[in-house]
Amino acid sequence: MLKMKFIREDITYRVISCCYKIHASIGGGHLESSYQKALEISLKNEGLNFISQYKSKLFYEGEHVGTSIIDFLIEKDVVLEIKKSARFSRLDIQQVERYLDQNNFPVALLVNFGSDKVNVRRIQNPSIIPRT
């Protein structure tokens, strides 16, 4: 049986584990800012390097035209975007896909703490092929 190889799976599995630990401890339905703070603690305890509220600049014809805020950038290239809703919307997914495309990051985790269980969606940048 062939095991599928994910981009940056070592990092993403550790991040997902942090999300499950947080949800098991405090549950779902809290403010996103509460999960943001809890993730900062958990990622730090996990020994992961991260930038919280990473500012991603948008350029048009070489000119800076805007800035997006990514919830977390982990180990310089893994995006973590957190939500607190009943389920992911197409806009949530498109937002993360834009972050990957704009910055040439390989993978993102879209995590939803809004229900009785944590939901995680791994989104890979289609322009980056995983090494096997």
C-alpha cells in the first residue's frame, strides 16, 4: 500500500496535534482571539517557530497596493488560518489559496474551532510538487 506524502507533513501534523489538544481542553465556539492566544502557547511549547498575525503584502505592477493578515506563518512557509464558524465557506478556502499563491508558500492548514469537533483542511499550493 502506498502512503500519500504531504508537503511539510512533519510540521503540519504537529500543528494539527496542537489544534486537537486545544479543542480537547477548551472546546469549541470561543472567540477566534482565544484560539489565537492558545495556539501561540501550544506552538511555542511544541518548539515550532512562528509569526502570529503575519503581514502579507500585495503588489500590482511593482507597487504595494494592500496587506493581508495571515493568522500564523509557521516555520517560514506553513500557513495556519483559524476560523470559528459552523463550517468552512468557499470564501475561506479561496482566501487561503490566495495566501499560498501570493507568497509561494507550499501548504496551509485551515482550522475551524466553531463546532463540537475541530475541523482541519489541508490545502496544498498546486504549483509546488511534493518531494517523495
